[in-house]
Amino acid sequence: MVPVPLRYPLDHFTVLARGLGLKKQDMPIWAMRADGVLAIDRALTLSRPSTVRILSVGGPAVDGPVHVKAVPGYPIQRIIDPRVSSRPVRIISGGVMTGSRLPDNQLGLDVECNGLTVLPERQNREFLGFLRPGYDRRSFSRCFLSSLRHGVAERLDTALRGERRPCISCVACEEVCPVSIMPHLIHKYLHQDLLEEAEWTGVKRCIGCGLCSYVCPAKIELRAQLTEACDRLRTELQTGKVTR
Ligand code: SF4
Ligand code: SF4
């Protein structure tokens, strides 16, 4: 047993293996989450397939975070409704950093879903919101008053809190990236549709942790852009449009 510090994104197997000194160049990593181990145990000891998944259900709009057992296809609203007292909400499949918004027309759990995060949906602008000094906002760049307080409870909802802007080259995204690539540079290449240049700059090393998007003061969706670029590269390598 090796104790692992609770640091994000150490739940990502490749980063974890590298942090523990297990990852050698080009060496494949095999890993399994706890529910996979339980499924194998069930198959070996009871000779039964495991169709039930264990989901975490949490987020600021949930009255009490829980783990639930459910089969793929189970109605999502039946899981959410008894645990959410105020509406409207936004349901995320996965966690806040790496999850994706569930489409309104998706009624049942899909096979890949390992958790649901529910956020209060903020649809209106705050009255005189720009005057707020930010006692309850965490910021990497220490531009809110919350940076003077320790252990501040962050108010988490779907509000953008400010407008999107062009990159200001603060390199905060580069400082936090756990795989040491330069998201701001890749973002600029992708903005000009220079996919090969993005590949040379290491876009394929991105693990999609979302830290760059979280810290970006210009609110650029870096994670989404880099993940989409990786998907495009994969497709284009298969069809021979991009060569190594
Ligand atoms: S999502 Fe951003 S911070 Fe995370 S690995 Fe990719 S580029 Fe780096
Ligand atoms: S954090 Fe955002 S604004 Fe700063 S360099 Fe990266 S992309 Fe640009």
C-alpha cells in the first residue's frame, strides 16, 4: 500500500504514476478504480456480471452528498429530485473540473457516468455585481479580497463572474499545468487553426484536468479547446491528414 496525498489531479492514473516514480518513458500503465475491483470480485466469487455502478452525487445544490448504486439507463431525475431543494440547477456528468453538462434530453444514466455534480444555475446578472470585492471568490491571481482570508468557502455556481477576454499572457495556465505544457501558446496556435504546431508544442500530453481553465483570468475555455484539438489530431492521424 502506498499512501497518496489528496492533491488534484492525482486521481489521474498517468500523473499519479509519474508522481510515485513508476512511469517510465512510453511504458503503459494499467490501473483500475475501486468499482472495477468490486465488479471483478463479484464476477469471481458469485459468477455474476456487475451491472450496477456506484455513483457519487454531490455539488453545492445537493442537500447532502451521497454515493448511490444505479444501473445504466436509470432515470437521472429520480436520483436528483429527492436531493435538490432549490431550482434551477445544472447537472454535470462527472466533476466540476472535468465533467460535461448533461443535455436536457438525456433522461437515463449512460454507461460511462461515474458521478453527478449539481450546481445552482445563475441566470440573472447580480445587481451591482462589479462592486463586490470578492470575499467568497477564490482566485489564483489574488485579485479578490478572499486572498486575504484562509479557508474561504467558495460560492460555486454556474455564473461566469466577468466577461471573456483575449489572453493577457499572464502564464498562470502554464504554472499550474501538471504535464508542463504551455496552454496559452497552444491556444494561440489553435486560434489560427495551426494544428500541427499545436501538436509539436505537446497538446497530446494534455490530460484534460481543467486546471488551466480554472485559473485563467480571461475565462478562456482552454481545456475544451485542447481536448477538442487532441480529438481532431487523433482523427487526422488515422485518416493520414497529419503526419508524424
Ligand atoms: S487541461 Fe490544461 S492544465 Fe490540465 S493538462 Fe491540459 S493543458 Fe495542462
Ligand atoms: S491563464 Fe489565460 S490569460 Fe493567462 S496566459 Fe493562460 S490563457 Fe492567457
